Amino acid sequence: MSTTVPSPTAPVIRVRGLTKVYGRGETAVHALRGTTLTVERGDYVAIMGRSGSGKSTLMNILGCLDVPTRGSYLLDGTDVSGLSEHQLSILRNRKIGFIFQSFNLIPRMTALANVELPLAYGGVKPAERRRRALAALDLVGLTERAGHEPNELSGGQQQRVAVARALATAPALLLADEPTGNLDSRSTEDVLDVLDQLSAAGRTIVLITHEDEVAKRTKRVIRLVDGDIVEDRGQ
């Protein structure tokens, strides 16, 4: 895996000239058109855009779930171009904490066991897994729910468990895809309060959202139209 040693001030995300084309010829779809973007350590960024704007494509590339047609991407000092799928999976586990709209919790596992999962995949020993998972649940205010399964938790609590799971590996980047999309207004506030606290503590957060009220909580708003960044407010 080609890497450089990141300094404490190195950007978490540095992309240059990202292009993503689906298909060929007259039917080709240009989802990204030379996107250039830097996200510094500790930044809190909302990426917005209508359906078809390219925001989901950009998220998938930033999350190392897809690769660009052209352009470069350095994640916390690691050049992801040319990495194998196995190397990308290791990078995702170590460097990125994912938060999805649908929570993606395992139904018959406790909150604690769900938070331990990425640590187990990363080869962390059981005692250390438990310690780090409990610490992550404490950060999101759910220590007392550690032994509860998802069906015993509210939607907001399930999403906070998902946030704890994302935090457990101490990733360089928290990447959230519509994290409040399935929540009522009260639960939305609870989850956004947690993200605000994490941002205040210096975590780097990038979230995809179509909701202005969610974007207003961030430090920086990037808006995409037809694969181009047309606004970068708060940079």
C-alpha cells in the first residue's frame, strides 16, 4: 500500500481533478467533472445537491467504495489510486467511520456487539474491543443501552449506536450519508447534537444531506450541480 506519513496538519481529504464517467459514447454519464476538494483535519462539511448532482458518487469515492475514472485522491496521506480491493477494505476499516441513513445494525446483536464489529474485523483482541466499544457508546450517551438489541432502541438511539460503531476504530474521517433521513425531528436533533460535540472535539466529519437545516449545523457547505462544485461556503 503506497502511503506517506500524515502530519497532524495534513489534510484528511485531498482530491484533484476527480472525474467519474459511467458508460461510453453517446450514453455516457459524467457524474463528476474534474472535482477538486480539500478537507482539513477537524473540518465539518456538508455536501449538498439534487438527485443526479454527483454527491452520492463523490461520497462513494471518498469512502473508497468506488474509484474515479481520472484524478487523484489522498486519504489521510494515503494515495488510494492503484490499491487492490483488499487494500481498500483495510483502508476503509482503519481510516473511515461510516454512518448510513438506514443504521445497518445487526438485529440480534446488542448495541455493544454492533459497535465491536469493525474492531473484530480489524483483528482487535476481545478485551480491547470491549473497552473501546464502551468508550464509543459513552461518547454518544448510550452506555446504559449497551446490552439492548436494536429492536429495543428508538430510531435516534439506533443511529447513535451507528455513530459509536463509526467512532470505535478512531478513524481519520467520519463519513455520513443522510444520517438523519430516517429520523423524526426530535431524534434528528439528538443525532446532530452528537455530531456537533464530535466536531467540537476535533473530529473530521463529512456528511451528505439534502436538508438545509442539517447543513446549517456544519462549518462548511459544498453544493454540487451536474458533477461540478458550484458553491463552497465557509471554507
